[in-house]
Amino acid sequence: MADKSPAWNTTCAIWHEAMAPAAPPVATGVPCRLEPDPVLDSLGTQLVWTHRLLVPAGTDLRDGADGGLAPQVAVPDAAGTRFEVRFVAVAGRGGAGEHKVARLRRLRPDWPTDNI
């Protein structure tokens, strides 16, 4: 079976650490796939992340694993709901479907909104 790239269903904007929301995003209109993926901590009391985001392999998407301020994304694009990027990994490495998978934690949106 051949590797396939994910089917992108929206776009996102990306900010690197300490830049959001004051500075303009470093990238906009990035094709992506946003999916709900809620995961609780070991006590079952707090969300570790709420969604996962798939983006093309060449996308400069970084995580906050070093303990600095977490990078952010907004979906759909810059005017959408914001998420902290918690973790980024490469999926399908070396194959035709290689892409990045990010675990996100949704920030509080401005209610009411359909962008969740």
C-alpha cells in the first residue's frame, strides 16, 4: 500500500514562541487537518492536549518541549481559534505521505464561535 498524505480540511496560521498574538504570524494559509483528540493527565483531571494537527512535512511548526513559551497556531488561519503547540513529530518519515503531527491544547476562544 502506498503512503498517502493526509486530506487537508482547513488552513492555519503559525506563530513561534513568544510571538503570539502581538506579532504577525510567521506563516498563514498553511494547509492542515485539525482533529479532536482529547487526552487527560494520569489523574484524569486536566487536559494534556485537546486536538491534533497534521501539516505538510516542510512546514516550520515547532513545539514548546524545551520549556519556553509555547508556539501557537490558529485555525482557520489567523482569525480562528488559537491553540498552544505542545508536541510535534514526523509521521510517515521518508514516504510519499510524510507529514508532521502536532498535539495542541485549545486556548479559550472568544464566544460565541464556530471555530472549534
